[in-house]
Amino acid sequence: MITLKNVSRTFLLGEESVHALRDVNLHIERGEYISIMGPSGSGKSTMLNILGLLDRPTTGTYELDGLDVTALTDEEQSQIRREKIGFVFQFFHLVPRMTAAENVELPLVLSGAHPDERREKVTRLLDEFGMSKRARHRPDQLSGGERQRVAIARAMIMDPAAILADEPTGNLDQTTGQEVLHLLEELNSRGMTLVLITHDAALGSRARRHICTLDGRVEA
Amino acid sequence: MIMRTRDIARFAWHALEGARTRSLLMVLATSIGVAAVVVLTSLGEGARRYVRQEFESLGTNLIIILPGRAETMGGSAALASGRTARDLTIDDAMALQRLRGVEQVTPLNLMEGEVSARGRRRDVPIAGSSSELQHLWGLSMASGRFLPPQDPRNATPICVLGSKVGRELFGGDSPLGQYVRLSDRRFRVIGVLAPKGELAGLNMDDMVIIPVASGQVLFNLSSLLRIAVRTRSREDVAAVKDGIKRLITERHGEEDVTVVTEDALSSAFDKILTALTFALGGIASISMVVAGILIMNVMLIAVAQRTGEIGLLKALGASPRQIRVLFFAEAALLSTVGAIAGSTIGQAGSFVVRRLYPAIPAYAPVWAVTGALMLAIVTGIVFSVLPARRAAALDPAQALAQR
């Protein structure tokens, strides 16, 4: 479903060019659970950004669901991002002035979906995640684990092709982190492609397939 | 790709609500600008209408003759040539009476003097004129009658009192048939004016009116302040004006008078005051540009503060265009609210002006109100272009890296 072919990403740092990714080839099947591990600066963030269409490869191609997305315009990429990719971040990135339900609803709002449809989907998803009672709370009234659940619900609301989770437990305590991970794994067991980006080897090893990034190169 | 308009508005509204103080300040800045335009132009327009009314109350088929020749470049021909203009006299006025198209000629002198009766004294303006003045100034009588038609050369010792002067000199008694003293001469009161208030800057209620010749005797004058000529119809004005110039030139040897028509006078004032209103509106508009710059500044801060949120919106699939639209919407909402608040405040301001100065019809002209509203909204949006572009151009990966 996801295919990277000879992807490189070079940043210009002053006069010097830094190779964040060098000639990466990667294929991810639908429904896979894959972890991308590596120390900071190894290129895993760049990898995440490229997989999430937040960044473009300098060379190489990225095929998502059979479509070469590297050739698309910014506007078209936005649409792909909205419909096919769900992000889960280390720092949750919820909009502080919005309630849990409104945060979950946001991608649907951006897509111009009908309010009735939005309400129905949000209610169903919050219910599924055991967050119904918290729907009207703002992020600062929620615990870390609850915030991440809301964030995962938001990532799921558009029924994406894959979830990219960037250190999803990095800002949570051990127990809560485990719960959140279980939730993500449960989604994967129901067929959702899950890409877990982490520097934590113990966490990464839970995935069925691990790849390591080191100095911009990917090792299976 | 398109967000629902209601959702855009709601998002913008919540974003503004999230930064309440900042939003209120921006609304305030815009509203002050709009209110300033509304109030200032209503003052200018009020002054214009006031002056117009004053002129129209003098009549539209009126020609005023003033001694001396006014030049457009200031000064007078008489001054330049070292000669003084000849006075206007009662004889001039009588000669004018015989011109074709002339219906009425009113000679006028205005003086200051002391009137006394029953031991009470008042300093009052004294008008020396003729029976025609009643029509010219639209005076009505409370009791008695106005100056009778007579040869203007007759210095009859009779007078008409303004309502206030009559009351103050004679208390509750009727002044009719009584005598008042002007300087050292006795005048019989033949009438009292009905209360009238101000007319052309003179308070009619304070006025004492006597025959023009009596005034000249009293103050030892041979000249007139001015002569008002009323033509039979409006169409006669131009012809009579020429006739007056010819006649005066014939009598004085040169055209040493200024002949003014009500039309010319009032349209000159009209032009001046309209220009003034525009100028006031323009000056006030500058404050709106200042408000626009403030909006830009604050929006730039908002973009910096909400970097994380913008990055998130991008990650959730908001296109650069959507981000721009959202920030536009915020600016548009702010400046619309500010503009409406400002015009309400401005209208309230001109209402207060009208209550304080009932004579001045201080209504803001429609062009000024709509112009101010449009300008406020347009500047709000124009000045949000830069912040909105900056927000849309944010690198989402970097934006999200911030906590």
C-alpha cells in the first residue's frame, strides 16, 4: 500500500547539505504493524514527515494506494493527507479551546462534511473509545491518557488508510502508555495499517515488523 | 475541498473568543476609526445643512448689495487704487426701486446702542430699515404693527421691539404707545415682535428696529450697511443683478459695490463645507488605516502563537488555501464587528451632538457611513493578507515540532 522507491531527502544547512534520508526503499502492506526505530537524528522524523506528506522527498517516489503522491500539488496532497492518513503525536496536539468532541470532529469540518454526519461519527467513535462522558471537556480538563485517546479518535475519524504514531506514549506514564498502545494495536488487529515511530526499542519490538533508521539509511 | 461557511465563521469566532482581550482591542481600534468618520462627517454635513438653511431662510430671489468691491484675490479694487469706495445711500436704494424686475428694496443699517425706559437700560442691536424688512426676515408681530411703508428719507421716531427687549423694559405691561429712549431721542413703540430666536447670527428677540433715516440721524450716518433687493421671480435675478451694476456704475462713476446673490453665496458655502466634510472624513479614515496596521500586527502575533495549531490543521489535511481563508475570516469578522460597533457609536455620537446643538442637523452623510464601513472591512482584510500568507506558508513538520 505504501511504497517508497529510492527516496532521498537532503536539507541545506548553510553551505552544507545534510542527507536525512539516503536512497530509502520501503514497502508496507495494508494492515501491517510496523515500527520505525532509531536514535534521534537518524532520519526517523524525516521518514515520518515524508510518509505523512508533510514533507517531499528530494528524489525518489512515494506511492500511496497505487498513486504517485510526490507529483501532486500542495492542495492535492492536503486532500490525501486528510483522507488517508491519521496522525498521533507525542504531545497530542489537541486544540485547547475546543472540546474533545470538537477536536475529534475537526478533520470532518475541514472536509466540509454535513453536520449530521459529523455528529453521528463523532458520537460513535467517542463511545467506542470509552470517552463519551468526556466529550464536552476541554483538553486541559482531561488526563494525558484521555487526551491521547481523543487524538487517536481524531486520527480515526476519516477512516484513514494508515495511522502514523510518533512516540505516542512518549509523554505518558508506563500504565497509560500501555493502554494507549493496546488501543492502537487493537485498531491494527481490525485491519488498520499502523506505523509506530519510536526511539524506544522495547516499544518498537512489539510490532510485527521493525525497521531501523541509522544515519539516513533504513535497515530491515 | 471547501469548508462550510458556517464552520469557517464558527472556527474564526472561537479562535477570537480564545484570545478575548486581543480581539476586543482590535474591535476597539476599528470601531474608533469608524466612529470618528461618522461623527466628524456628521458635524461637517450638519454645518453645511445649517448654513444652507440659513441662506434659504433669507429667500432665493434675493440680491444683496454691499459697499466696496470684493475681489477674488482678496483686498479690494478701491484699496488697490488708493480710493475708498463711495457709500451706499438711501438715494441709491430709492433708485434701485425703479429697476425692472425689482419687487422690493430693503435698506439696512445695523448698530449697537442703548435703549432705556422706566429707568431700565439695555445694550441692544439696533436695525435701521424699512417696512420691507418684515417680509425679508420673516418677522411676525406679537402685538401692534411693524414699521409702516413710508418715504425712507423720513426720520420718524417710531420703533418695533424684540420680544425680550419689550418684556425686560416694560415687564408685564404692554409697551404699545409707550416711549423708549435711544441715545438722547425718544421713540414711540408701535409694535412688539413675536419670539423668533436667531436669524443670520442676530438674536431677533434682542433687536430694536427703527426707520432707516432715524438710524442715520441717531448715529450721524449717511451710509447704509447693505441693501437687499428682492426680485419678482427667481428668473429675474440675473437680469436685475446686471441692472444693479449698471445703475450703481452710473450713479457712483464706477462699479464700487459687491453684488451677491443668495445662490452664489450659498453654493460657495456649500462647496466649502462639503470639502470640509470630505477632509474630516479623510482625516478620520487615517485612523482606520492605523487600526488596519494594528490588526496586521496582532494577527502576526496570533500566527506566531498558534504555530502548533496551524501545523496541526495542516497535518489534519487543511490546505494552504483553507488556512488562509480561516485567518481571513478572523480578520473579516473582527473588522466587521468593529465597523458595526463603530458606526453605532458614531451614530450615538452625532445624536448627542444634535441634542446639544439642536440648530445643527448633524446627520452623517450616507456616503461617509457606507464608506467607513467598507473601508474598515477592506483594511481589516487587506492587512490580514500578510499574516494569513505567513500562516499558510508554515512548514507543518516544523510547526508540529513545537510543543
